[in-house]
Amino acid sequence: MKRSRTWVLVMMIILLVEGFVLVACGSKEKSAPVSRELRFGITTEPATLDPLNTANTADGRSILFNVFEGLVTPDPDGNLQPAIAEGYRIEQNGLVYQFTLRPGVKFHDGSPVTAEDVEFTLNTAIQNQFIGLTEIAQVAITADKGISITLKAPDPEFLPYLTIGVVPKNNPDREAHPIGTGPFSIAAYTTQQSLVLVKNPQYWQEGLPHLNRVTYVFVSDSEALLLALQGGTIDSASLTGDLLQQLDSNAFDFVSNPSNSVQLMALNNGVKPLGDVRVRQAINYAVDIPQIIDTAFFGEGEPSGSPLIPGLTEYYDTSLKNPYPRDLAKAQALLAAAGYAQGFPLEITVPSSYTMHVDTAQVLVNQLKTIGITATIKLIDWATWLAEVYQGRHYEATIISLDGVNVSPRSFLSRYRSDAGSNFLNFHSEAYDRVYDAALVEPDTDKRIALYKQAQRVLSEEAASVYIQDIIRFKTFPKGAFGGVVNYPLYVFDVSTIYSTK
């Protein structure tokens, strides 16, 4: 992604001026909180800087969480709090949502956020087929310059989708010039090198952010992250247990958190022999998930058995922790019944930038061999994975982690509906579609939760894929240098709360 030289030059001047002001203030206010840069290593780049582009990835959304805000925003407990909206009310039995905009909120370019900007944002998201927002019948500006949203039908889980980032109506190129309202703005982006965030001095939440600058440093893979941490070229990264063992605990602080995404061996239900449920069940019985966690993650993690993260505690079906206890005899019997008593070859495609997925695939190759499945690993770069596997669906099996864009169970389960554009697994089940559709319109909370749990059980019984775990990750920092890490039930890293202690 190329960036305008003029834009980058302007941002560099802003950074220089900001640095001068900070030095001047520091000489007069020695008791002021320490602020500095955080250099955070990451192995993938954003697919887009436009929050209204559905093509973004989990890592990209994690970065943009600090740049863009919606009418509401999640808190660390998964509840939704007003953000650009000051408040809201739900009327007509869930058909109409009325929002009052927070006064004084400004975009990074200094322009005020208006109802016209919010209206434009939501209408653009509808046109771009954002899940959940396509059920909007009308977005209207109210007489008091608020926003009224009328749905096609009442939706008890509509609010989480209004976390989508609000953008200025008059920005013709959101990709080249991303402008939001968040605690940080994007100062510069050099592909395959870094993305720089700088503090938004007019951010509406008083006291945030603490840091002046956050630089995301792009590296090739997890091993490169480890070397960069040890060499001091980055301050922080998110690592799994196997890599963590190689760091000196006397030199680094480790902050654990779930990734809030489900690692799975996704099976392409649209290719032979994986289209046969007996074959998929056999694969599940052959896989030893505790062994994967012990071998590839040094024992850090818990089996999930569901495409829903355990962090959504109300909706997660705990009975699926271990739905397929390892049973090689049963696995072989299922393969024989399906006509594959001698096994078959299986290609596992893995994005090479994720060492944790590569390590998982290596364990799976040995486990599948025990029932005659000859698995081989095909390593590809991230861009190729997106094009060939996610978009093109040209694969047999792949190891990946799937997150949700918001705190709704729908965000994790919607991809399994037969006609979903994101259903890269080619999973088709009339039973699942019926249960999932019923959950979407069920107004009673307890009944809706029961339907979502039933949907998870259908996916498990039909062995849509092999659901391994919500990976436990560790954010690493130089010993005693940073604090303020806050975890969310989402795949995000909120850098606005991070502060420097040195």
C-alpha cells in the first residue's frame, strides 16, 4: 500500500513539533507521567486501513481498534459502552435504536463528528455487506442531530455491530488517508516495515492515551519476533508458550491473555473425502488435543471443541470441551465405513508467518499417521493464504485461528451458515441453518442462549472441523518498563491504556 509522500512529510513535521513540545513541557513539569514510544512486533500486516472494508484480518482489526471508534465500544468485561454516542435507547420492541451523539468528539483532522458522518458510515457498511448491518432498513438523522436506526425486524443482538468505526463523510480515500476518532492516529505506514501511531491530543476520553507513539514493527515470523525482543529492536510482542520458554524471566515481564480466537484445523467440506461426515469424525477421533497443547504450547492452553471462544461464557457450551476423546479404533472404523480403510493423503496448508500454526501442523501429521492418513504440510505466505484458502477455497485442510469482529456469538458462528460468504470451509447443514436462524430472532435471552449452544453441538456432531483451543498468549515487555495491559473478550490490543514506567 503506497502512501502519499506529502502526507507522510506532514505527519513527520507534526511528530517533530510534538516532540519539541513534550521536551519543553518536561522541563517545567517534572512530576508529569512518563510517556514514550512502544515498539510492538507483529508478523502480519493489515489487509486494509479502511474500517469499512470487510477484507481486514484479525491482526489488522487489532491495530485499527486504537484508531477508529463506533457509536458504542466494548469494555474489558464484554459489555457495550457509549463511545461516539453519548447514550441510546431501544424502542418499538427492538425495532428502532435512537442515539444521541457525544458533543465535542473530533476526527484526527480536527473536524467535528456529525450525524451526517455516522449516517454515511452506516450506509456504506450496509452497501459493503457487513454482517449484522445488512438488516438495517433505514438510517435517519433526527431533529436534534442524533441518529435513528430502524431494522427490518427486531434483532436482540444488533448493538454489538455498532462498534464499526465511524469515518468522515468527506474523506474520498479512506485507504490512503485513514481518519478516525480513536486515541491514536496513523502517522506513517511502510509496507513490510512498520506502521506508526501517534497520540491524538484531542481525544475525548480525558487522560488517554498515555504513550505518545506506538510503532508496529512487521517481522517475518514468530522466530524473528523472539530475536527482535532479545536484541532490543522491539519492546513487546505477543508470544505463545513454546517461544516464551526461550526468554529470560529476569529480563522480561509476561502478561497472559487468551487470544480470543479459536485455533482449528479447518477442513474443506467441499472436497473429497472430507465431504463425508464419517471421515471428518474419524479425523477428530485421531487428534489428541492435549498432546498438541503440551507439545506445541508447553502446556499453556485448554481444549475448546467449539468455534466459540470460552470467553463468551454465557454462550459457550462447556460440554464440548472434549467432544472427541482420542479413540483410534473408532476412527479407523469410521474410515473403513466411508471406504477409506487404507487411509488417504491430506495436504495441510499453513501460513508460514505463524510458527504456532506450523508447530501444530507438525504434531497433527504424526497423529493422523496412526490411522493411515498421510498428511503433508504446505507452507505459504499470508497474502497467498488469504487469496487461495480464504477467498479461493482451494485447499484440503488448514491450521488457522478465527476470531470474531465483536462480542456477539453470531460473529463466530455466522460463517457456518450454508450461504455465508465467509464460509470458506464449505460447510452445508440444513440442521445448522435452522437452529442458527432461530437464534437470530429469538427475543428471550435464555432461549437464545440455548439455541446458540445447540448450534455449537450441531457443528460438533457433524465435525465441521477440528476445534483445538483458544490459544493462551503472553504479551512480553522489558522488565518493569511498561504497565496498563487490559484484556478484552476480543482479538484486540488496546494500547491507549499502556504506560511507560521508565
